[in-house]
Amino acid sequence: MTLSYGVRAEPVLDSLDLCVAAGEHLAVVGPSGIGKSTLTRLVAGTLAPSGGEIRVAGRSVTACAVADLTALRVLVPQEAYVFSGTVGDNLAYLRPDATGADLDATVRALGLRSLVARLGGLDGPVRPGELSPAERQLIALARAYLSPAPLLLLDEATCHLDPAAEAQAEEALARRPGTLLVVAHRLSSAVRADRVLVLDGVQAVCGKHEEVLARSSLYRDLTGHWNDGSHREA
Ligand SMILES: Nc1ncnc2c1ncn2[C@@H]1O[C@H](COP(=O)(O)OP(=O)(O)O)[C@@H](O)[C@H]1O
Ligand SMILES: [Mg+2]
């Protein structure tokens, strides 16, 4: 598929052809402004391609009704959304029939126990303004974990977590049945994935971490940049 934001604009993604297997874990990397978020919005069906087609679980996402899209995929953006309500309401938002045991397992898997305890348990109130960006991200990730959708898209959705919390959350999300597409914020996210997609504006390179290291000079540059610690959020 191809995506241009205007009829005369240069395409952000040009004839990208990508197939992600059911259950696969794909990391997407590339410099800022290259089209990673655009790709997640296209796959999520919230942005229509200028040409070509995107199918999730065999269904063309542009042709899907909103309710059907919700059942197919969850997109967790960088700025997590939480709402006023209980912790349990926030976690079960995409899975209203979740049992207490489901919620407890999710809290454990994602590393939310101390946060949930501090908020007064699953019945404790969430006041969005009183949570840190990292705490909001953990709640959004736990909500996505519980969703029955077969595809999860994380767009730098762990950027406020420390590396250990990010690893715990990402590993839990990767163990969840279903397909995981992660716009990576750190090299460790790319190394954990089954395959890495490098977007560099000219051509996309996709393969296992070692293959992509060999084939993409941009990936070698990015991994060098990540390794020397210069890739830090403000
Ligand atoms: N809604 C939009 N309208 C016009 N241009 C956009 C829009 N969203 C993103 N872009 C442009 O598309 C390019 C890719 O953006 P984006 O997908 O956000 O990159 P990334 O997530 O890799 O940083 C950038 O040049 C950006 O300025
Ligand atoms: Mg982005």
C-alpha cells in the first residue's frame, strides 16, 4: 500500500508490501517522521491508504464498521488514555466480561501490582490527572492485554516505562495469543521481536534482527545510536 497525506505530497509509505503471520511479533523501527505511526494508523484502519489494501485476519480494514474494527485490533498510542472510574473499569474496558481472576492475572503479568495496591485495589478510583505518564501507560497496556482482539499495535506505547518495566510488559503482550506489532522505542524491543521492519523512506527492509543488521545500514546506525545511550527521551 501507498500513503500520501496530500494529492501532491510525496508518499510517506510507497508500495509497502508486508505480510505478518498470525501470532508473529514484529518490531517497526526508523527515524522520527519516517512513517511508523502512519503505518500503525493504516493497519488499525483509522487512516485509509492512498493506494493498495490492508487486511487484518483476512478482512479489509477500510471496509470494516467501527465495531468490527474494535474486535480486530487494539492500537495503543504513545499518550495513553485512562478515564475516571475504577481501576477495574479501566482494565476491563475492552473486555467487559473479564472475571476477577482475569483481572488479577493481568495485573500480575504486566507488573501492575504495586500501582493497583496504591490506588486501593481493583475497586479503587482512577484520577487520570494524578497518574504519571508511566502509570497511565501501564493501565493502557493492561487493558490491551485483556482485549480479545487478535492484533495489538503499540506505537511507542512503553516510552515512559523504565527498561525493566518495558521488558515485562512487552514479554507479557508477546505471550498473549495473537499478533503483536510494536513501534520500538529501544533496541531491546527490536531484539525481542520475531522480525524487524526498518522504514528508511526509500525502501523498507524486513527480517530477523541479525538479517536486518546485515542488510540495512540505517538499522546499523540506529542500533549504534541506541547502544551508546544517546537515545533517551527528555
Ligand atoms: N495528519 C498528517 N497530515 C500531514 N502530514 C502528516 C500527518 N501525520 C504525519 N504526517 C507526516 O508524515 C510523516 C510521517 O509521520 P509519522 O508517521 O508520525 O512518523 P513517525 O511515527 O515515524 O515519527 C512526517 O513527515 C509527518 O510530518
Ligand atoms: Mg510516531
